[in-house]
Amino acid sequence: MRQVETLKQKRLLRFRAAGKFAYAYADSFGELGPGNRAYWLASAFDKIWLQPLGTVGLTGSAMSLPFAKDLLDKVGIKADMRQRHEYKGAAEMFTQTTLPAPLRENYTRLLNDLHTTMLADIGTARGIEQKTLRQLVDQAPLLDREALDARLIDALGYADEARSAASRAAREGQEDSEWTEAPEMNVFSYLFAKPQTDPEPKASVALIYVEGAITRLAGERGPMGEDQAVSAQELVEAITQAAGDEEIKAILLRINSPGGSVAASESIHRALELAKANGKYVVVSMGEIAASGGYWIATAADTVFASPSTITGSIGVVGGKIVFGELARKLGITMAELGTGANSDMFSPVKPFSPAASARINASLDSIYAAFAARVATARNLSPAQIDKVARGRVWTGASAKEAGLVDELGGLREAFTAIKTHLGYTADDRLSVRMLPESESPFKRVLIILQHLLSSAAPFSLSQLNSWLQLPALNSMGALVYTGPQVE
């Protein structure tokens, strides 16, 4: 259940509202395991078919958060980390043995928000009261007959039977009785089907993807060594190119990032501000996650869209280092250290920060947090008291973020493009020419990216990944386990 099942539902409902029907089939929704995401999506279809012996794993949302401080203590590793503020959970797994109360509050609220959104969508689509639906969740995984009796599915049958039923429904009312099966169209043919008349585009829009951890330079790995990372170097160049192109009237930034380098995030923010000063309308569409550095960037937009279950916010900062001195001593390794200044060895992995070095780290984190809060206050027109209630490291779903004033509208890429058309004075039916920047060297790769977002609007979200997004500290992007930041992770 990662992100936009609600938006996918809306797309299916629009499809059905056009006079077409939609059938869903699954051999199992989870097979005696969690199947929340798949069933959430399936609930928007006219009819749901389930293979006999399949189950409906509508079990609800859960998180498992590991804490490794005791292990690190045993082997002689110390996480000398600090964060701003109590809801910022990026370092806790290395510095705590249990879940602190603020994080428990934060993540419990997040899970409840996601759960409520999911059940509201399913209840509306299936005509089941929330009280009954919550009781079913507590009984899940449900066996095939149990799911049928509870009206969570409409029919038990195999894939060939579901396909035949769909074919019969497609041919209903047609006179030609010789055909036993309606012709099928694959998804690619459907996506590329165009009307006979293809009107000229009214304007050009730059579509820029911010996918993965945010780094300073191209080619760097993410803070935890991730291959999927995006650099300020590349994004600033793309934004600058769009800002200087007279044909491009707007910039649409699709953000799917947990954050990253403060310096990189600020460079991208500045590039967007300059683009707006050059007359470009800037819209942000949040994907599955746009938190910390991802949200920092979003504060530069004129309009911000999020899906109801986007993970966003996390307005805070974390920094520090992993200290291996005790482990080295246990292994019989001795270190000779030389330096030229009082703080020249402050990033050494052999010993914790000295009081003087710690003071400098704390001053840096305080300064960054104040700047982050000020960015949000200005962009969202929030008072210091309001900022304090939504920041301090808290994470939000898109729906809650809208209520808190952190985003403007709920929606995906479709709604973002509609907003651009409205701003430019066009109708919803008018066509825009979309230019993806930076331009990919491979046209095939560009097609794959476009298809990915046409098909799913964003990758679906599994809550098990929240730990890596929100709990793990960001390490030096060069791979050295020395100094982590500061990072807005």
C-alpha cells in the first residue's frame, strides 16, 4: 500500500463513468499474507473474481522497527548522532534500544491515517460500513468463501472463467452471436490509442523527475549507498534549461524522494526560485514519498499536489558520525592521529565528537533546521506556532498534510497538468506538449518512464520500507562510514 491506490481508484471510476465496465481477478490477495495494496486497488472494479482457495489478506497496516544500540555496544561501535527534533527518527535505530514515545506517536498516527484512507476507499467502493469493514480486517486473512459471504469479492472462479465473463459482458447487447470471445487489446495498444484529430499543443511544459536520494554531484550514490539517486548538478541544469526556454511555460516537478544532502536540496530550491522569477509556473506532484529534502524542494513551488497516502513532511535534520574506535581496539588495531587545528580531527571515525566539535555540529543543525522551518513558513504562510505543530521531524500522509497546510491539493500527475492548464488559461481538453528534462540518452528508457507513470502514477508502497525511509541515518554518500551530514533525511 505504498501510495496512490486512492488515485488509481479514481482513474478506474472515471473509466467506469464513461460507460465501460472493469473486472479484477486475482489468484489470491496475499495468499495467507498481507494483500492490502492489491485488494485496495481491486475494490474500485465493478466485479472482483478470486480463484478458489485464494485468500483476501486485508490485514491492515504494520511496521517493524529494529534497534541495534545493544549490538553496536557489544561490538564496540558508537553512533554519535544528533537530530532536530524529537520526531526525527533517522538515527534512533542506532542510538536507542526501544521506540521513543514521540516516534511511537508519530508512526502510529501515520499508520492510522493510511489505514483510514484505505478503508474509506474500500468501504465506499464495496458498499460496506466502516464498522463491518474493520471487523473483517481483524478477522483477515479471509478464506475464499468467507470473503464471498462478506461481499469483499463477487465471484469465485479461475482466470479463464473471469476472462470469459468479461468477454460476455463486453458483447452484451450485440447481435453477432457467432463470436464466443470479444477481441482483446493489450495495455500498450490502449495507452497509445489516439483520436483521429490530434490538436496542436497550446504550450510546452517541462516534466522533471526527482527520483531517489538527493545528492550534490552526478554519479554519487545515495546517503545509504543507494543506486537510485538524483543529483543537484543534474536537476539544476535541467531547471535552468527549462527556465531559459521561451516555449516552456511551466515546470512540473515529480518528486519521489526521501531527502538527502542539505546543500543539494538548497541548490535545487534556488534554481526553482530563479525559474519562477523568469516567469515559469512551478508545480510539484509528490509521488510515494516527498519528505525532508524532498519537501524542502517542494517549498519552492507555486502549487503542491500530493496523493492521500504520500509520505511527506519530516521537516527536520540529522547529522553525526559512526565511531569505530572501540571496535578497532578490540580487533587489535591501533590508530595514530595527526592534525593541524583544534577541530581538524572532528570527523575522525576513531573517537566521538569533542565538546568543541559537538558545539559546531549542533550549531550547524540548529541553523539548518531554522532555515528549513523558515522556508516552510514563507511558502505555506504559516506562523511559528503552526510550524512547530507540523515540523520537528513529524511525517504526514498527503491527506493529513493538506489539512495541516503543507500541500495545496490532493491529486497526481493528471491533476497537476490540469492545474497548469487552468493557470495558463486553457481548458482541461486542451493539449500540452510535455518535454522530459534532463533529456534521456535512450529514447526507449524515456518511453519506459512514461509508461510507468501512465500505468501506475507512482510505485505502490509497502510499509516495510518505511524503516529505510524514515529510520536509517544518512551516511556519507561516498560510502565512508565517517560523517553523515548534515542531511535532511
